[in-house]
Amino acid sequence: MKTKQKTSKILIHPASIDMLVEDTWNFACNILWQNKSLCREEITLSKSYIKQYYEGIPAKKFRKKARKHHQRICEYVLAAKKDAEKDIPHPCIWFNALYSDGLAGMWYGGKCKPDKISNS
């Protein structure tokens, strides 16, 4: 007799995503824009881009992918330091998934995921 196996859907708690967003923002801001004054709207928009990335990660891969965010920021900083003419763009640009030279480009392997992006 065959029985159907129930598969439960894994969900990431929104508070976990919010914590990662804050952590990613603070880490990136302290490394990349420590001397830059940003208004509340710019910070909110940048965080919304970070949140879109985390919300787009499938739950099964979340733990592995979410761990790499600081590593990728450091890789970008090292690459920017090697290229003296390379300026690090404003956070609202750098975190935007449509900007393939920023962090989102690194997250998505240089390819944006338009189905995961909203411009709200």
C-alpha cells in the first residue's frame, strides 16, 4: 500500500529577513558609505532592495545564500580598491537589482532577476 508523503513548505520568518536586511545595510554602509550623509528615504529605498533580494531566495537555499552577503560586500570593496578609478555608486543604485555592477549583480551572478524585482 502506497502512502502519500506530505511535504511541508519551509518559510522564512519575516523577522529573520528584517534582521538580515538591517545587518547587511549596517555592514555595507559602514564599509562603503561611512562618510556619506543619507536621508531617510534613501536608506529606506536601499533597504527595500536588500529585502527584495532576501525574499527572493528559495527557503531551501536561504541559509547557504544568506551567509554570503558580507563576503560579497568585501569582495566588491577589494575589487574597487584595485581599480582606483572605480567609484562606488550611491546605495540606492548599488543595491538595485537592475544595476548589474553593484551588489545585486554579484548576488544574481551578474544577471538581474526581473521577476523578483519591484520598483516600489
